[in-house]
Amino acid sequence: MMRRETFLSMGTEVTVVADAPAPRLRRAVACVRGTFAREERRFSRLLAGLRPSPGVALALGGIAKGWTVDPAAERALAAGLPWVLVDAGGDLRAAGEAPALPIAVEDPGRPGHELLRLVLERGALATSSVSRRAWGEGLHHVIDPRTGLPSAAPTVQATARAPTCAEAEIRATWALLEGPAATARFPAAIVAGGSVTLSMEPAA
């Protein structure tokens, strides 16, 4: 029987999904919680040791979630699960012998509505979007390293697939900056200019 448990960490909901008895799932969730707590402390210490320029604030939430999902999924497997899906705010990793899991991707223009559905059996998916964590027209959290400013690319949202969640997060942000051309480099679904460019198969 497929079960799930959710908790809050790193400012987002973390959901653990597995086909396991409730006691075994609880043990695995405890391992996932511990991993997130430990990595959150580690990233906090790292930030505390940095000295950005006046007026500059740093947040490692973008890479921290994906970086943490990977060891969390592996530790959940080590707790006795045959397979597990760990989802941290849309950054997902399936580990073990997982079945084909349908993953809904939200429509950035219609929050709460599904844009498309993908299938994940192993590896990871991550989504990056400029429609959230935005503070006004053209002001959002995705910084173009070439300019030091919020990305001005027409891409609104990008979902990328990779073997690990850390790599999927990097690819998703890269696709936001590069746009639909990124689909030639790796499996992705990119929303730009009101259309979707796909280089991975949607669910039937």
C-alpha cells in the first residue's frame, strides 16, 4: 500500500512516498528528517561564514534542497524501503525499484492547475520558475550570472530530468536562463512565450 508523510524543512514541504508498512515508513521519514536538519545546519554555517558586499543577500535554498534530497532518498532506502520518492517543494528523487510514478507539473500561468504530467521511475526531476519568489515586474530570484541581474529571458518555468536531484536543479535553472534551446542538451520541459517545448515524453 502506497503511503506518504509530509513535514516542513528548509522553508518548504518535504513529502516522502513509499509502498511500505506504516512503522517502516516512519523510520524512513525519521532518516529523511534527520538528513534535512543536518544539511540545513551545514548550509546555515556556510552562509554565516560568507561576507557578501553591502546590500547583497545570499540564499542557498535553490541548490540546498536538491543537494539534500539525494542523500535523504538514499538513507530512506537504507532504512528498509524497497523504493522511495522524496519531494522537496517540487524537487524530486526516486530511488530503489520504484514503479512508474505520475508527476504533475503546475501551469505557471494558472497556479493550482496541471500543465502536463510526466513519469518518474528512477532519477530526479526539478522545476525552477520565475512566477514564484517574485517581487515585481522583472524582479525575481533567478539571477543571470552574466549580468548579475534577474534573468530577462522569456522563459517562465523549466522542468529538467537528471540522475540526481542536485543535477536536475542545476539543469532546471540553466534551462530558465537558456530557454527552449536547452532541450537539445538534456531532457526538459520549458515554458516560454506561451508555449511548451519538450524533450522528454509526457505521461500517456
